[in-house]
Amino acid sequence: QVQLVESGGGLVQAGDSLRLSCSASGRTGLRYGLGWFRQAPGKERESVAAITWSGGDTNYADSVKGRFTISRDGAKNAVYLQMNDLKQEDTAIYYCAATLRYAMPNMRKDRYTYWGQGTQVTVSS
């Protein structure tokens, strides 16, 4: 079992930056990859970024490449999403998720078993 709690969402203006955090807790010794997903109103949940257990490999959706950075702190059992140059189309609920397939940065949501409750990010013009 892995419990995930996101924080850091909010209302910002286009061009601003925001950093999301996700705190993970669960069974000691369990290895998992982490990812960020988002869901806008009326749209399907989509992948944003993913990172391996080691933190050595990452992957990004084309729409956020060059603007968003995923990172993790193993000592704190946390994963972060630094979002720069935010656009209105980034407005969504952002979810942190964990997958037991920890060796590769998975972008497929069906490979994730554990999910946080989500945090709202709203970007105004």
C-alpha cells in the first residue's frame, strides 16, 4: 500500500510558476515509480510527467516539455512537479500516482495502482 497526498495547487496567472508536492507513505521497502497526471473539466485524465524509483529517468508529455520538471527526494519520500510558464490550458486537477513498475518512467495511467486525491491548479489569463 502507498498513500499519496498532494499539495501546492492554487490560482496563478499565465506565465507564473507553481510547484506541486506529493508526499508518499506506505510499506517499508516497497519500490515504486511516481507520476503526475491531470484532468481538466470534461476531459480524460492525461499523463504529465513520470519518474523512476531511482529518480534517474524521467518522461514528459509533449505539451509540458521544457516547462515542467519532475523530481523526487528519496529521503523525504516526496515527488515534486515544478511548473514554469504556466498557460491557461494547464488548468486542471493534478494527481500524483505510484506504480510498482518502478524501473521505467511510466506514462500510462493504467499502470498506476495508487492515487492521491488531487490538487487544483487554475491559470488565469
